[in-house]
Amino acid sequence: MTAAETTPVKRVTTADVAKASGVSRATVSYVLNDVPGRAISQATRDLVLETAHRLGHIPNGPARSLRTGRSNVVLALVRDYTIGYVADRLIEELDRALAARGFVLVVHRFEEDQHSISELWGMISPDLVVSMGGLTPPTLPEHSPVRLLGVHGIFPHERAGAIQIEYLHSRGHRHIGYAAVDNPRVALVAQERYAGAVQATAGLSLPPLRRHSLVPGDVDGANRALDDWLGGDSAVTAICAHNDEMALMLMSAMQSRGLRPGHDIAVIGVDNIPIARMNVTTVEINVDAYTELIVDRVMRVVDGEALESDPVSVESLDLLRLIVRDSA
């Protein structure tokens, strides 16, 4: 082994920055922590900051948190699996928005594991924990200053299901099938979208939805559902799919039977994923508006505001948009 492989890298300290800058450690500490009320010239501040950057000084997170009472870290908890196009975009935009405000977003994927959260807690000392995707918020240690924010209830999944039904009804459809997703990890979202569709169906005095739960990628299951939907005297003329992936799977199964989506039977999805943009009628989630909504709540909680029950006006925030294409 070479010396580079065996010798640990020495962490650059405030003492190193002070020595290289020719100032005291106290001055370095005041500058790096932006302590107000200190008579330090701008030239000295610039020198300390430039030296710290040149030497590669990295602030000690826990120590900084103890000094300032804030770590500027937001911890987002999401489920331990690939969370999909919309959620991935949301996290990307949330990261960008928080960075612009001086915060670091740490994303941790887990499955209700309190032990792993406790370990992470000790390492990063977050100012705020954002629980996403319907996860149960973790149990905080007694007297913990960390704040919790659950964001699942912010998004109107029920309204997405209702928009699907309302559109199909406006196109003259009465007998409608519903393709739910058979995946316990998205059960909460699936339940809310279906509930919205059921409520809209009842409100429009339509026959009850004919529901089938399908496993993503299970073409045989899709064909069995189509056999049921298309059989009998009250065959469905349209299908609401839980999301665009489900809609595309059903459309593929239809085409293998010689059926034309949008002509022989209508199909509508949710999400407006890139692959659906050729021909799938869908309900698009406005990720930019959704991110702005969540960032607003995150920053209000970080600043100490206690958020009361705050119902979201879907129309005013423009979180959902119907996109009409060939499939319905």
C-alpha cells in the first residue's frame, strides 16, 4: 500500500484557517458562523472565507447546531422503493428550492424502522423531518427540538379520481371500470384516488364502478379484467386507471385483442409520465405548484410557526390539470 492509501485525511479545523489567515480562532468562528454584532472588517471576512474555501474547511454539523440552534438540514422520509416519476421530480424540486434558502435536503428511504431513524438523528441533527408518501411520522425523543411535518394530506388524490370520472361522464360514458393497483406500498394513495372516483360516480348518478385490482406488469391479470369488463349486457365503455402505467398496460392488452383505445373503449390515467405523452388522456400533477406548496409549509415550520388544519384549495393552487389525448 502507498502512504496515500494508509494515511487518514486530516480534517481542516478553524485553527488551520486562523493560522493561514493570520487572525485569531475567535475571528474565524465569528465569520464562519456569521455571528452578528462583531466589529470585523469586510476585508477580513473575505480573507477568512476565501482561506476556508481554499483549505477545504467543512463545518462540523452537530457543533454548528449546538452553537446556532439550527442545523439547516431538512430530513425527508420516503418509502424504501423507487417512488416514481412525480415523487422523484418533487424531491428534486424540493431540494433545489430549499438550497436556494440555505437548507440541505437529506432523503432517507425506509420502512417504518425507528432504529434507523434514531441513528440518522444522531448524525445529522435535522431542523425538520418531512414524512412523505403516507409514512407514519417517527417517534421523537422526549424534549426533542426537531419538528415534524407530514405532507401526504396536502395533495388532493381524491380530486384526481373525481376528475377522471367527471371527464368520462362528459364524454357520454356511464358504465365505467376502475383499474386499481395491487401494491400495499401505495395503498393509501390508491385508496384515496378510488374514493374520489366512487364519490364522483355517486354524485353523477352513474352505475357503481366495476373495480379490479391489478399488479403492475401483469398482462394476464389485465386480460382477465378485460374479459369481465367487456362481458355481459352492461359492458364498460371506459376505464379509469390508478395511474398512467396501469393505463398503458391495459391499452397494450386491448390492442392485442384488436381493440382501439379511445375508439372501442376509453382509458384515462393519472400522472402524465413521459411515456404516456404520446396518446394517454391523463390527469397531470402540477409538480411546480405542489413543490411550492410543500416548501412554503416546510419553511413556516422551520421558522417556528404552528400549522393548523389548512385545507388546500385545489382550484386556486392549480395542482391538477386534465390533459386530453387519443385514449379517451
